[in-house]
Amino acid sequence: MERLLIVEDDVELCGLLAERFRSDGFSLEAVHDGARGLERALSGEHKLVILDLMLPRLGGLDVLRKLRAQSGIPVLILTARGEDVDRILGLEIGADDYLPKPFNPRELLARIRAILRRASPARSDGERLTAGDITLDTGAREAWINSRQVNLTSVEFSLLEEFMRHAGHVVTRDDLTQSVLGRKLGAFDRVIDVHVSNLRKKLTGGSAGERVKAVRGAGYQFVVRSETKNT
Amino acid sequence: MRSLFLKIFLWFWATVVLTGITLIFSFLLQPGGASFRIHAALGETASVYGRAAIAELEGGGPEAAATYLEDLRKNAHTSACLFNREGTEIAGHDCASFSRLVNAAAEKSAPAIAMRHGLVRVGVRLQGESGTPYLFATELPAGPGAAFGNNFFGLLLHWGAAFLVSGLICYLLTRYLTEPILRLRDASRQLAAGNLSMRAAAGAEKRRDELGDLVRDFNAMGDRIEALITSQRQLISDVSHELRSPLARLTVALDLAREHKGDDPAFEQMQKDFDRLNEMVGRLLTVARLDTSATPAEMKRLDFGALVAEVAADAEFESRELNCNVQLSGDNHIYVQGNSDLLRSAVENIVRNAIRYTAPGTTVDVNLRRRNSAGLARSVLTVRDHGPGVAESELANIFQPFYRIEDARDRQSGGVGLGLAISDRVARLHGGMVRASNATDGGLQVEFEIPAAEVTPET
């Protein structure tokens, strides 16, 4: 049984979810406040954290920020409907995906499976991908620009990998959502765009110019920089 | 704008000026009227001049009399004429004009008084030293004409000063009266526009008259309205928040029940209604947040054209299932100062609403363009469907939360009556507005208008 952590202050909801998850082969540990949730999330015992953004004591966004400073563990955030700003902020801080609350448990399980599938790829035979000055090691899931290692979250790494495999070509948002988030692009779904924007910021780093271009109405295009700059 | 001010001011001033003029006239323009004492005095004055003229005549002949009268005319600006008993001119200036007055004086012992060019004229019967009767007529510096004087510039100065002083006083008085009214009007407008914290200016509140009372009453009313609406909104927000937790549990519990008991049409129905409740609660919270908005949304310059294009693309994706399509046209490089999440949700709600109502197989037209009105650049988004439209009388109401035009149809189509309310609030938050109208050949047309930013993006 894979261990998951849920940080959510609604005790009864956690009980119901734990029961539901058990029948799908997950063991769900529930924690009901932010400070304790952060502590447990950092323990390394879980495959994934489900984090409610509205929490007593330490708020969900703060938990996420502190967690991301130390750990790359996949995080799925639960946001209240209508609180779009929190959702975007959560994704920007480094959550992998989100689900508006109240949610359908089947949907939650599907998203968790998609994240886990990507985060722990079965392939141990890591290959090295190179495009211009960027190098990826898909086995160790590490990325370098020139010789500087870039600290990417798991989603961002998958996104970059996807871009590099299709370097120079336009990749649609549908395809990106499917391959990176493991689900279909919903109407008015902007999760992938936030991840692209996060990745862009990390790649741009010191040197100017965008590596990932938005192609309006089509999707995104990864532009390879041919000459390596010594910085 | 300042028409009340202008009206009061002009009426006050006209009243003051007319009253002044009337006063002068009523005192002096009554030859046969009230002021007998003045008449007697006038006769007396005329007699003094007349006797002097007769003395000159009897002492030095007509030439001496003529010289005296000429001096009088030059020095005192008073023309006069001396006649013999029969009314034949002896000496003087412009004597023909006195003839009627002189005839009148010949027939009675009292002085005859007339008015010409605003000056009083007096005719008297006099006797010389020798006992010869004469008739003497003169104009005297009295009457409204005298008030004007003979000096044109002096006249202008006096009357101009009076005019200006009265104007200034009227202006100050009018301002004193209308300023609180104008401020009150401003405040009530803003209050009506939804700025609930608006109060009339503190200056007007200190007045101790009825206008001060009015301003204080208005402010008290504003406090009351604000308190009522705030508590109502707070209630909506609180209730929605509280509803969410049980809803979340119910959804999970339903799923568990399905796991244990298998699928059942009743479960399907429950699922559908949970989804509806979820949607409603979410939108209610959005409306409540926009209404209460304690923390103003973060505004920055953004490409509204790109945002609309994205929403249109998403809507196209959604509309395929509903067998209609979305057509985007117009200018696609319009920048605005705004909050992208709120704007996205506003545009989304309008477009989704159009998709919901447009007839199957038809197109929803989404058009974005710049419009300059009164020197202000506006970005105007027009979304038009080919559906049944909305009755004219209902057009203004569709932006109210939970407003239903046709109960049955709306529920059937799954609307919760909050989408357009959100768009309306977002538009107002951005200093714009939403309008709905029926297109000439059927279908509803919604116009979302907000101020546009500069054309050239700053990089």
C-alpha cells in the first residue's frame, strides 16, 4: 500500500477519504493542522501530499512554501471554489496540480495516480537529452543549463523533457496536459500554463530571452539555443 | 451640471437688481402721486430760479435773462425757459419742449410737474417786481434720470459697482446654499453606484441649519445602509463557507455508497445535484468576495486581447459538445490595467452564458475592439448569441444574482444565475460596465466595456 498524507482540518472528511482510499490501495494518513502537516510531509514516509489551502495555524500556502524549500515531494492542493487566486499562487509556489473543493473522490484518485505515475518513472535506464545549452538526465531527473544545475519540480522536469523531445515544434496545451499531468485538458483549465510560466522563469535565469514561446491559439514552442554561452 | 447653482444665482441677482430699480422708480416716478412734499419743494426750487431770471430780465433786458439761463444750463446742467403770460418765449434753451408744461402752469396756481427723459420738469407762474406775470419752466436734478446723472462714466461706475457688488453677494449666497446640495448629490450618486463607504463631506455636516440636518441625515442613512448590506453580504459569505464542508463530505460519502452498493439512478441524481450545489456555492463566494472586497484585487497591465482569445479557444472547445461554435473577431492587441483572474472569469461567464443560450448549430460571435469616447480609450468586448434573446424589460435585471428570466428553461439549461452577476461586478471593479441588449435580428448581445491602457506596451 502506498502511503499518502492529507493535511486537512475537516476530521470527518479525512475519515471518509481514508476509507475510500483504502479500497483503492492507498493508506491515507490524516493531519489536521498546517504545522504538524509540514512536519509529517518532511518525514519522507509519503509518496504524495494532499494539501488543503485553508488550514488553521499555518496556512496551506505557507506550508507549501516551506515544504518546497526542502523537498520535491509531489503536492496536490485542494482549493475552495471561487478562490482562484489561491489556486494560481499554489501552483506558482510549486504544487503539481489542484482540485477544487468539494471534489469527487474518483477525480482525486485519478489525479493522484497521474502524478505518481510521472513522479516515479519505471525507467531506471536514464537517458541524457541535450538541446543547446540544456542537458537533462531522465534517470536521475536532473537538469543543467551549461554546467549549472537547475532546481526543477517533478512537473517542471516532465514539462521540460516533453519540450526537449519536441524541440522546435509547437506542442499543444492538450498534449502537454495529457503527457505531463496525465489527464485531459478541461475547459478553462490553466494549470499547464502556470507550470510553463514557472519553468520559463527558472530557465531564463540570468540570460535574457525566452526559451519557451507561447503560440497563440496553438500551444507552446521550445526554442533551442545553438551556441553555448559561457557565463 | 451646475444648473441649480446657475438658476438660484441668476434669480437672486435679478431679484436684487430689479428691486433696486423699482425702489428708485417708485420714489421718484410719481408726479401726481404720493410725494407732495417733494413736489412743493420742487416748485420752490423752480421759483427761485424763475425769480432770479425775471430779476435779470427786468434789470437788464432779455439778453441778461438769456445769459443767466445759459449759465444755469452750463453750470447746473439744468435747462430752463422764461415765458410771458401768454406763453411766448422770452429767453432760454429748447423752449418748445416746455410749451405744454407752461400751458398747464398758466391755468393753475400750483406748480405743474412733468417728466421728460427721466428728469423732473417743473412749470410755475411767477410775478416780477413790477407785477408783470411770467411763466417759468425748468428741469430739475431729480427723478430717475437724475440718478443716472449726466455724466456717462460716473453713471457707469456707480451702476457697475452696484451691479458687481450685488452679483458677488448673490454668488456667495448661492454657493452657500447649493454647495451642500451638490456634494450631497455627488455622495448619493456614488452610494447608488455601490460605493457604500461614501459619505457627504464633513464640512457640510457642521452647518447648523436645515441643510446641515439633511447632510447629517444622509450620512446616518449611509451608515445604516452600509451596515445592513455588509451584514447581508457577510451572511451570504459565511453561509456559503459553512455549506462547503458538509458538501465536501457528502460528495465523498456518496462515492463510498456507490462503491458499496453499486450504481443506482438515485446516486446519479444525487451526484448531479451535489455538482449544482457546488457550482452555486462557489459562485456565491465569488460574488460575495467581489462585493465585500476588503482587499482590492491586484491590478496590472495585461493583454486583454490574448486573454479573450484564450477564453474563446476554451469556449470553442466546450461548445463543440453543445453543437455550436465560437467565432472570435476584431482587434486582438488591446491592453488593459486589470486583474487577469477576475477578467478571465468575467469574460468566461459572458461567453459561457452565450453558449448556453445560443440555438444549436449557430455561432456565438465574440468581438473585441477599441473605442474612443470623450477622449477615453475603452476596450469593448461584445458577445452575441443566436438564441431567444431577453425581453426588453428584463435586460437590466440579468446582472443581478439569482435573477431568473424563465424559471423552467434556465434550470433546465443548468444555470445558477450568478455568472453575469460576477461579470458585472468585475466590470465595475475595473471602472467599466456591462450592458445587455437584443440584437436586431434576434439573440442577446452583451457588451463588456472597461478602460483600455496605452497602445504601445512598455517593455
